[in-house]
Amino acid sequence: MPASFVAEFRVADASYTILTCDYQMSQPTDARGRPTAGVRSGLLRVSLMGANYQVLTHWAINPFKAHDGEIVFKDRSGKTLKTLTFKQGYCVSYREIFTPFDGEAVAYSFDLGITAAKITLLGDALHDSQWLDWKFGSR
């Protein structure tokens, strides 16, 4: 049965079909469930169909490389339903998976974990991690 939605991951002038993705925002709470600190973004995790993987590999192995990117969610007709954008994203986890297949399954895929300075949902819901002038290697 075909999916009712599709999603595309775009980074560094490359585009990938998303197999799965998840992201979250969280806020620490005390024993009574009251917020105790600001909202934090977790990892943006995506699993992508394999294709032009050089961009992803170079991003993953270079700890200084940050990219801006986006995830575009579309319905089956191609209409954009939702867009998540990220600024100054670092690839902090990378995994390549090869699965021999018989039929229409995906044989090669990539799992990425991305942390980003800023994440915007729905065009106007901005989460700023407040990294300020942080640079890799600084404290």
C-alpha cells in the first residue's frame, strides 16, 4: 500500500527521499511536573534512501562542517503540508546500512543524527538553541 505522505531531506544542494524521521523538543521538569528550564531540541534523526552519499559522508566526517537544510513533507499529490528547516546543523551521528533485497525494498540507506542551532517548524515556530557565538572546539 503506498504511503499517504512523502518527505524529502534537502542539504548542500542535494535531495534525498526520507524513509523515516523523528525530532523532538523537551523541557526538564521537577518532581511535580513543573518546568524547571527552557525548551531544548533533541536530535533530528533521519533515515534516507541511498544515492549521492558523498555529501553526507563528508558532512559526517568533518566536525567543523555545518549545513543549513530542510525536511519537506508532502501529500501524495505533491502538495507541501509542512516544512522543517534547520540552521547551522552538525551531523553528529552517521550510519550506512546495506540490506540485500528481493523486490522493491530499499537496498542502501543512511541514518543521520543532526543537532542544529535553530529549528523552524511551519514557517514561524522557531526554536533557537541559543548557541550564540559558539564555534566547534570552544567552550
